[in-house]
Amino acid sequence: MSDRNWNRMAERHNAAVEAKAPLLASAGLITPLTAEEIRASYERWHRERERLRLRQVRFAERCRRMVSLRVSKAELDQLDARRSRLPASSEYGADFWRRVLARLCGRSGQVSGKLLNVFGEHERRRC
């Protein structure tokens, strides 16, 4: 984003804060944000979001690996096919494999909808 856009965002933010509390702003009790502060905030948010995404990817990989140790190759292929029909985001991947692993371990209390029947009529397996 260009400096001009960061400056515009800072101006909008400061105007909105002043409109919400005009007496505090006129008394000088509200310090306006600069474009650099807004940029730093956005970059910090972006780093935290990327770190969370990587955690979700690692979690999904660990859950899938644990599931693969407990099911046959055909069942794993079926689960992979079901996973491929969901959006390709890290959130969906982590949640899908967590639910599958919970179902395998007999802890299906929070699982609902179609994912509850990941194995169809197969028996439950204990971890």
C-alpha cells in the first residue's frame, strides 16, 4: 500500500474518533494515530495471522497423520476426497481432520452435520 493510502486511513480513523468523542478530542485527550502507527498495526496483524495459519496447517497435518495410522488406505483416500470438496483454507483443514480424529477416538460430542458420518456405517475405533 502506498504512503498516500496509509495517510488516508489515518485521517479517516482520526476523523471517526473525533466524531465519536468531540469533547475529548477538542480537549486534546485523544492522541491521533499516524500513518506509521497504522502501518505497524496492520503489519503486526498480518504476521500474527500468518503465524496462526501455519499453526493450523501443522495441526491438520498432525491430525491427518494420526488418522492415517488408524484407518485403511481406502478409508484415508475417501477422507482425502471429502476434504478436497471443502474450501482449501487452513481453518477448514484443521477443523476437518480434528473432527475425523475425534470421531475415531469416540469423542463425537461436538461433531455435527455431514462430518459426523465421515465413516458412514463403519464401526468406531478407539485411539
